[in-house]
Amino acid sequence: MDKLICKCGHENPPGTVLCESCGRPLNEQEQNKQLADMRYEGTARRSQTYNKSIIDKIWNFFSSVKVGVGIIIVLLIAAALGTILPQKQYVPATTEADIEAYYTDIYGSVGTVYHALGFHDLYNSFWFIGLVGMLAISLIIASLDRFVPLYRSLKNQRVLRHSSFMRKQRILAEGPGDTDTLKKAEEKLADLKYKVSTDKNGLLAEKGRFSRWGPYVNHIGLIIFLFGVMLRMMPGFYVDETLWIREGETRAIPDAPGYVLESKGFTLETYTGEGEEEKFGEAIDRVGTVAKNYQTDVVLYKIPEGALPGDTADMEMVEEHAIRVNQPFKFDGYALYQMDFQQDELKTMSFALQNKETGESRGDLTIDLVNPETNYELEDGSVVELLGYYPDFSGFENGEPQTATPLPKNPGFLVKMTTPDTPDGETSFITIQNTVEPLGDNDYKLAFQGVETRDASGLTVRKDRTLPILGLGGLIFMIGVAQGMYFNHRRFWIQQQADGSILLAGHTNKNWFGLKKDLDQVTEHASLPAYRDQQEDMEAQEKREGEQLT
Amino acid sequence: MTLADISSNLLFVAFIAYLIATFVFGGAVKGNKKGTYRSEQRWGKVAITITVIGFVAQLGYFITRWMVTGHAPISNMFEFTTAFGMTLVGGFIILYALYKTAVLGMIVLPIALLIIAYASMFPSEVSPLIPALQTNWLAIHVITVVIAEGILAISAAAGLIYLLKVIDQKKKSKQRFWLEAIMYSLVLVLGFVVTSTFFTLTNYEADFAYVNKDGQPSEITYNMPAIFGMNEFEPMTDGAFTPLLEMPPIVHAGKLTTVLWSVAVGTVLYALIRLIFRKRISEMLQPFTKNVNLQLMDEINYRSIIIGFPIFSLGALIFAMIWAQIAWSRFWGWDPKEVWALVTFLFYAAYLHLRLGRGWAGEKSAWLAVIGFVIIMFNLVAVNLIIAGLHSYA
């Protein structure tokens, strides 16, 4: 397609409707309109100009507001669907099979269908992420399609517009003027903070052009935000680990090389309803107990560089800290959060190796439930060998004992007991309430003696290097929204013809009321001819015609 | 009188003031037979004065309650919903100052009254904050959201007035049906308030034992005669009304009972209104909109969304994400409340694109504004009470 050369001599890109420079209508359709469509200044938008290649078609699809709104609506409905039943991360099951069973057990056939459709993990599904991706593409393409030509046009605009352009503006005034009319109008407009430029017999007064960029700025903010979210998938940008740490324990912090954490203890406080808290008495009585504080006191250590992994001998203390809800412990780009706790977790279990018949004990052994040993040798030479340890025994699968979690909630032990009486050894499977002897009757048993307990804290280890990007995106979005919504672009064109008469046109992208208020002041000061609102005139005309018909 | 008493008395004063102002606004609109604005202005001035007195009283309630509890009074259903009523009235006062529209007061104030009445059905005693709420972000996030929602609700009120005026009540149409459906649902809220108040005043209580969805034995107290029984229920109170129907474990029969009572009483109320006046409610309200300037209503609808949408984005998404990052270690977790905040955001984004990009103004905009309010109410009521999540309070 060729460039469009306007009568004024300006070269416009193909597809332009109103000349970028003088505003003359460049096609017949536009010439016949009573009011010019000023939304994008009559510029050549790529989507309105080309429709041949596949790229054109894709471009045109995504640049459409209709399509954009369509994507928003579909996304909105999809997001809402995911709240009908809880998402899988809020369900008390960990394995895929258990999760599936949970939906069926609790929600019946509705749950089965919900799970089968993949709605239990809707926000991570390919189609949902695909929709968000389409929204991002639409944001980019729709913005470029409008921004580029609009920018060109506003940059190229001339002071002197063609009278056909001015007569097609919504605000129009025509009438006689004095020799100093232009001068006075310029004064007043400058007073009202307009940027005024003059050329020969005319002037252009403009205010708030930057508000035209508001929509594009807020879209850039959203794109930056979505980019930041995408970046989390890159290794090194995002750490999400859980660290279970018991009172008195010292553990390496997962995914934070060189850092070691010691727990001094976990504290749970509840509201007492006494003293200062007396005012809460009624509420506490109604609901039972209300938690006041969850806190883990920790000490952070750093292993010097060059030390062997696991070598904790020369680690240096960095800081003591209390981690509470809403008060994460931040260090070196990491943050530790108080997320969960387990009170009175089993620490050790003690047993006596007893002869079943006589009840005679060959000695005691204590099993550490977090770091059990493989062999426990008793004084008289008897040995208890731990063949298998299942911290949270959940039943047998194919004859194999299973553990639901790595936490010692319901420990199960598969042991081989060897004594001088039974040199071949006897096998036994022991849980808290039950003992199974899988290979026939044994002479000896492990008799339960006692437990020790302690509190454990569930901490989340987090590093998120995308946060500054997300913050920037949010900030730019808010700036763009404010820019586009709370400011508006106002322009007046005034020309004095050879015979001294005045032609005035006004345009704003929103808030015509404000524009008219400005113009009232200028009209008074410079004795301009009275203006009219051509759109309101047209509407009044239509109304009158409508009334005549009825 | 303790500070706590002063606080609840101020709320009562506010409620009464809004109630009186509703009628004065109604009178101002109705009395203006000639369509001149002089008489409307005179009574409008009286009405807005009473409204402002009510608003100041409610602000007094808010501040004194803050002093009593030691935290921003927006931490449970009662407090949040009451504050929503307050910001709704606050938003109206601002728009009245700009546009002097008595008819807007006639619609907004009864809605605010209903919202405050609804709020008072929840436990209103002073409650302590759980650890997750102990931060200044509670005040920052929730107050921003409640202001935004109050302003957005004004756009729905303006939309409603627009629809009351333009929809032809003589001709059967989808529009006429849905408009009346909105009126009906407002009466249902009244039904809930009436039922709850009745059974609270008569001290109705019945305890039941039941088996919950995890198979554990539990107990529940009904404050209304149990129509639906919980899974495997056993009455524990002598002479209690025996439930007519037992529900499966995932259905909270206690809440369902409350809903059914409210719907039943609300429907009876609605039927009585129809029987007495022989007119649809929207038809009764239509004469009040005779002098309404449609363009102005459309402008108020759009203007309140322009003000409300950025505040909502800031409070319900940006501040929410900052707090979620601090409290829960992730800025976003697809919790139902988060999702519905996003749904609200997307909905108003669609509204703005349709209006600015495709010229959807007037009646279309009015419907959208009303739907926006429905989404906000869904997020407030249903997501808190039905869909369990991290935000379920009260």
C-alpha cells in the first residue's frame, strides 16, 4: 500500500483516516461524517489496515478490544470455577492417589468429576496458563497497535488545522472577533496552564497530553508483572522449601547453602481473657481458645567458605532471632517463615528386650526417632537390628510397610532381635499398639518402656528474587491507571480568518464538563463567539425527531 | 457508660439517622412534582444533613471501637460489613456534594441500612486477633478495600436508578424480570434480618450431635428451628424441633437451615408487598425516578468506578499481595478470597474496556455496574460463609 499524501503536503502512513498534520479527512466515509472519530486521532492502526498474511490475522485478532474483553471474561469464569471445591494444595492429602480419593470420599460424584476435569489443580493447568499467556499477548499487541500511531500523530500535529477538521469537532465556535482576540485567548489559556503554540493566524492550546499514555503505561505494568511471575520458573530465582526443626536441633537450611539453623524452642501462646485481655472474655468463651502467638526462637550460623559440606565444627553464629507469624526472619535474600508446628512430637522411644515367657529383660534400648541407628548392642551381647523404620506408619502396600510423612507421628519398626538364646535372630514388626511377628512365633519381644517428646516448628524457607520486578510492575500499573483516569487531554484550536472571524474547536478524551468550564473562562476573557456542543445538539435533534414520530 | 457502650450507641444513632434520611430523601424526590429542583433542593438539604450526622456518628462508632479493641475494627464479619455500610454512605455523601441527587440517597441509604442490619446478625463482641492478623497491614489492606467497595457500590446504585427509569414496566421483558429479581433479593436480606432477630429475641437454641465430613463426632447449636439436620444428627436439647431432612456430610445443614428460613420469610414478605400494593417493587419505585437525569446517572455510575477501581486494585490486590508475602510467605496462593478479588478486578477491567473501547454506556453500563455489586456481595457473603478458606472469619 502507498503512503497517503494529504493536500497539505504531509505524508501519512497507509490507512490514515485524518491527516496527522492538518486533520483533513482522507477518505470519503470520513468526509461524510458529522463528527470526527477522535479516539485514536484518526491514525493508521496496523490492525485496521492490513489483513492479508497469517501474521496480519493474528495481529488483528489480538489487537481487538472485543477479543481482549473475551479473554478477560473467560479467565474470570475459569478462576471462579476453581473456587467451587478446594484446590489440591488445601486438601489434607499428599499423594496423587490420596488426593483423588479425597475428592470422591468427601464430595461424592461431584468431587470425582471435578478431579477428573483437572479442576483440583486448575490454576496450574496448561489451558489456564495458556489463557493468561493469551491475555499477555493481547495486552502487548493491542497496546502497540494503538500506541505507535497515536504517538506519531500527536507528535506531528500542526497548529493550523484544516477547517473541515475543526468543524467536525464536538466543541465548535464560529463568529466575529477583534484584533486582540487571539492574544487575549492565548493569555487566558496560558493562565489555565495550557501549553500554547501559535502559527500565523492560529493557536493550539494543549494540556495533559501525558494522560493519553495512561492505558499503555498500565498495560506495561501488567506485562512486567506477568514477566516477573514467569521468571520464577527459572532456577535460582525462587526457593520454596519446608524445614521441620525440633527444639534443640541444628539443621542445614535447605536450598540456602552455607547456612545452618538451630532451634531454641517453639512457643504457642493463647489469649487468657484476663487482665488486659478481659475485654475479649466473651469472644474467647464463645469459640474456646484463640491463639495469640506462634514463635520459634532460632540461632543462625554460617559455615565458612571452603569448609567441607556437613562440617559444622567452625561455623560462626550470625544472629539470634525470634520468628513469628507476620515477622519472618530475613537474611541474605532469604526469609524464614513460621508456618506450622507440632507440639509434643515423639523424640525417642525406649524398649526393653524381654523374654516373652519369663519376662526377664536383657537390657534397654532407646531409639532416636529422627536419626535412628541401625544396630543397638546390649550389654550381654544381644543385638537389635533395625531393618526398617517407618516414621508415620500408614499400613501395608504389597506387603511392604508404608509411611505417610517423614514426621515421627506413628513410628513403625521392623527389627531383628538376636540374643545368645536365639543366635539366628527373630523378626518382628512393632508399632505403638501392635506387634506383628511375620516369620512365626518369637521367644523375645521389645517391650515398650516410654517416650520422650518435644515441640517441632514447621518453617518455610523462601527466596524470591522476582519480588522487585513484581513490585515495579504493580507500581507502574498504578501510575498508569492514575495517569489515564485522573487526568485528561484537552486541546483547543483557534484560528482567525482573513475577515477577522474566529473559528474555534475543542477536544478532550474525557470529562467534557471540565473542558467546557475552561472554555467558559477563555470565552469571557477574550470575548470569543459562543460555542456549542455538536454531540448534544445531535442528540437533542434525534430526541425531537423521535418525539415527533410518537 | 463504658467506651464500648458509647461505641454501640453511636452505631445505633447512625442507623436511625440513615433510616430517617431515607424517608426525607424520598419525600424530597416525591414532593418535586413539577420537576423543578428548588423543592428537591430544600428537602435534600435537610436529608443530607441527617445523613452526615449519621455518618459522623458511625465514624464515632468506628473510632471508639478501635480504641476499645486496640485494633482496626474490620477483623470479622460484623466489623467489616458495618464498615462497608459506612463507606457506602461516605461515598454517597461525596457524590451528593458533586451532583446534588436526592434520588441517589433514596436508593443508597436503604441498601446501607440493610447491610448494617445484616452485619448486626453476626457476633459483635470484641474479639482478639489471631497471629496472622497482628500487623498494621490489617488496617491498611482492609480499610482500602472497604473504601473501594463502598465507592463501587455507589455505581451500582446509580445503575439501579438508571434501570428503574428506563425499563418499561408495562411490557413483559427479560430486563423487567431481572430488575424485579434484584428487588426480590434485597427483600430476602430483609427476611434474613427479620428471622434472625425474631429467633434471637426469643432465645431459640437447639443442640445437636453429628458426625462431620472427616468422620469425627461434633456438636452444633442451631439458633433457628432445624429444618435440615446435619449428617447422622442426634438431638441434645429436649423438645427441639426435629429436622425434616438429613443432609450428607459436606452440606452444612445449619447454614442451609438459616438460608431456607430467610428465603421463606423473605418470600412471604415479598408476597405481602405484592398483595398489598398490587404492583412490582420496581414499578412502585419507578415514579420516584420521573425527574432523574439519565445522563447524570450514567456519569455517576462511570465516575464512581473510575474512582473505585484504582483504589480496589491497590487495596485488594497490591496491598493484599504485600501482606500475603509477609504473613503466608507467598504473595498469591489462589485462596478463594484472593480469586474472587481477582474476579472483581477482571470484571471492572472488562467494564472499562467495554465502555471506553466499545462504547457500552447507558443501560448496558448500568447492568454491568449492578452485576459488579453482586460479585462484591458474593465475595463478602458466600466466600466467607460457604467456601472455606484462609479468609473465613465469623
